[in-house]
Amino acid sequence: MINNGIINFNNVSYKYPRCTEFALQDVNLSATKAQFFAVMGKTGAGKTTFCRLINGIIPQLFGGKLSGTVSIDGVSTTESSVAQLALKIGMVLDDPDTQLFTSTVRAEAAFGPENLLLPLQEINKRVDFTLSATGLSSLQDRKPSTLSGGEKQRLVIASVLAMQSKILVLDDPLCGLDPKGAMDVLSVLENLKNNFKFRKYFQKPKN
């Protein structure tokens, strides 16, 4: 297998603690930059486990038995802390309410960059751009609790994108959304995938 991707799984198998069966077994994958792909399967197939392996939550927080190697941007997930991996990987969960906890939409999008102690000008630049990219600029003064399910999920995506992570992982992001909310989220993802200006904005400056 060629290991030149930003995400690499080499013969990965994983079993949760106190479980007799593997959640995932013999997984091989190499994903390159700017690639957009979906992992599909029935409930219990291991999709969430796959996402947790990418950001190092497995095995660092869950324990269990892991064989094979998962590497992100050339570094094994067992050799990086979850906090270090979080700077490279933005995670969007299936329930947006578990990831929203500030008083306004704008404050939510700014929370991550603020914790990186970035200059105010840079924070505002990132927030303005990501809220625009996710169609939330007109809602920036709203309380997250007043948003629809689709709007909440778009806000989580905006807050993750404001961190300028290299990788965006979405774990069943359409779960529980009505058809309109699901289409709104899919539209945002399609726009992010295809919009050249967005990719250029997040390209790191050369030294």
C-alpha cells in the first residue's frame, strides 16, 4: 500500500474493551489532500469508530485493542496527543447540541481561534469568512439554541473551519435533520469542496 496520503490506515483492526468482536478489521486506506470521500454502512458497521481512529480518541481515550497503524499528516496517532491531533483535524459530530455552548453564533465561530490566542484581526477574518461560507452571516447575533437543526450543524462546521484544520471529519452529520436541513448542510459541504477561493484562503503561507 502507498502511504503518501494525509490520512493512512495500514492493516488497522480495533476491538473495544470487554468486546469479543472487532469493530473494524483489516482496514487499509490512503486519502490525499483535497479528496472528499464518504464511508457508508449500516448501523454498527464501524463508521464512528473509523472517525475516532482518525482523531486519536481511539485508542488514547477509549483503550481497547488496536493493531496496525493510523497516521495523520505523516505522524502516527499513537505518537501524538489528542490535543495535538485536534489542531489538524476538525471533528463534526452527529448531534450539534453537544458542540455548541457559547452565547451567540459569532462567539461560537470565534471560540476555537480565541483559544489559540490569535490576534483579534485574524480571528475576525476567520469568523467572517467561515460564517459567510456556511450561510450564517445574517444569523451571527442569534443564540445557537434558537437555530434549526440544519443551522446548528452548519454552525458547528463553521466553528471547526475557523480553526483552519487540514482535515474535516463529519460523523453522520445529517442525523436527525429534516430534508431541508440535510440539503442545507450538504450544500455547504459541496460548496466547500468546489470553491477555489475557499481553498486558497485556508492555504498556509509559505515560509
